[in-house]
Amino acid sequence: MKKSLYTIITDKPYLIYFLWFGLSFFTVGKSVLLNYVPNNYLVYKYNFINLINQHNLYLPQPTHYADLNHYGPIFAIVIAPFALMPNAIGMVLWVMFNAFILMRAIQTLPFTKNAKLITLLICAHELMTSSGNIQVNPLIAALILFSFYFIKTEKDFWAALMIALGLFIKLYGIVGLSFFFFSQNKIKLIVSLIFWSLILFVLPMVLSSPKFIFQTYNDWYVDLISKNKSNISSTREDISVMGMIRKIAYPQLKNLFVIVPAILMFLLSYIRVNCFKNLNFQLLLVASTLIFPVIFSTGSESPTYIIAFVGVAIWYINSEKPISTLTIILLFFALILTSFSPSDLFPRYLKVHFVEPYALKALPCFLIWLKIIYETLFRKFNTSEPTLTII
């Protein structure tokens, strides 16, 4: 009897783990062999160096790196172990750490073992794109997933740490609050959020000083406002729904004209209060939460989409069975246009003349997000929490 592609894949899990870590190791390994240190890693490293020397974290430092730092001061502590190493070793270990922590977060999902493997497989190439740029985004995606996991397992104290840490690193982590209504102990979650926010606010002072950290948070606010304005005219950033509309049809589009309706649509999912305890419904919210901050952020770049793509994979695994033709088409559309378009596997002409200039990488994730919102509103859920399977 011939084995299906699904059976072949899940019978050899080591191949998927090899792809998961191997693709990321390959892309960072190329930089090491070429003696090239990507700008992102230098930005991360000097976040730590500038903090301990009490230099403004958000001013240009062209002698050390291009671009600007846009991460909170707590990130200096996260990157510190890697920043203290030689660049080549620090880069490789940072990329492998991000790949490992995201894998562990995916493994906490309430899926079957095989479904978790398929999730890793779907996201492996997008992870490579993020790893090639030495990005922090896999860690951010992991923190969002961990916040859901700890809330589901009634460990709200640790869920609060995941939410607060994501917020203090890159703001995106705040979306972990989307799972607030799934908590069985909301007061404990709120108190824990206050506790961890205070700890994470104060912690960088150990490496610098209270006065410097207070000034740094003010500087960070000013930097983020400035960055949002500059993103709108950028071809590398603003890979978002707003960016797509601006670059295709309406350059003068104001962000609020898209973001406000998007927030209202996101919040619509919460009208089905009777579904809050249903696992399938919760996972749809997790998928929506991962996609939303990426496709509606002017700061989104191609490597940011590992966050959204984990959401795409969760949505697919969580789809009603048998999986519809539309769902399969949307998944392959996302794989081709979102995941593979930055790579050499995608036709260069289409990438240079269409995908990049018009921010089309955002399109499949936007369509899938719309479908997720529809499903949260109209899908029929069982009253009990089912064991998820993939066919």
C-alpha cells in the first residue's frame, strides 16, 4: 500500500526537526562564513552595550551599525549572554535559541504529536527568513503562545510574565491580553501583570541607573512615534494591509481608516461568550491574535511574518474536518506568496516588480485573518473540548 505524503512526513519526525533547525543554521552560517555581521545583530548587541554605558539607546551610531534601535531597555538583558560572546558565536546561538524557544512554544499547543510536526513544517521556511535577518520575532511569537499556554493551564503568574516581557521588548506582546477571558483567575492575572511590569521596568536599572532608565523610556516613546511616520514611506517596512493599500491605490491613506475597523472586527469575535471555553474557538483567537499585529502594523517587515505565519499554521490545523478546498487554497497561497516570495525559490521578476513594491506579502495573511474572523462568528463549536486531529 502506498503511503500518503502526510504519513511519510509524520513517520520521520527527525526530518522535520532537521529542516526546522537546519534551514535557520544554514542561513546564519552563510553570514558567519562570509564574515558578515547582519545589521540587526549589531543593533541588538549595542542595545546592551549602550545600556551599561548609559548612552542613548535610540540615537544613530553609524560607526557601529546602520538603522536605529527600536527595542525596549529590557531587551538588553535578554540579549546580554549573546552580546558578550564573539559575534560569530553569538549570532549562531541567538538564532538557534530563537528556533528552539519557538519550537517549544508550538509543542505546548493542544494538538496531536503529528499536528505539531505539521505546524513546524508549515512555519520552517518562514522561520529561515527571520533567522537570516537575526530577528527577535520568533521569540515574540513564542511569548504569545506561552501566554496562552500558561493561561490554559491556570498558571496566570507566568502568563503575566510572558505578556509583560513581550510588551517591554517590542510592544507586540501586549496582544497576549487577548486571552484574558480564558483565564480562570482574572484577578491573579491582573495583579501578576502589575507585578511583572514593575519588575521589568526596574530590572534594567541594575545595569545602568534609575535616572537613565526613566529617560530611556521617554526616548523609546519618541522613537516609536518617529518610526511609525518613517515606515509609511519605506519599501522595506510597512508590509501591512495599510501599506498594501497605500502602495497599490491610495498613497494618502491614514492608518486609522484601516486600524479602527480592524480592531472592531477583531473584537467582534468576543461576542460569542458561550464559546469562550471551547478549545477550537480559543485556538481561532490565538491564530487571529498572532496575525493581527503583523498585518496591521506599519513596522512590519518580511522577517516579522514568522509571527503571523505561526497563526496561519494554527488556523489550518484547527480547521473543520474534512478540510475545505478554500482552506487548502488559502494555505498554499500563503506558503507561496508570503513565505516563499522573499527567497530564490520565487520568480525574481514577480518579486521585484509586484510583491515588494505593493507589499503583497501581507495579502494571504489578510485573507486568512478575514476567514478566521468569519469562523469565530459563525462556525459551530461543540460544547466539549475536542481532541484535535489532522487529516
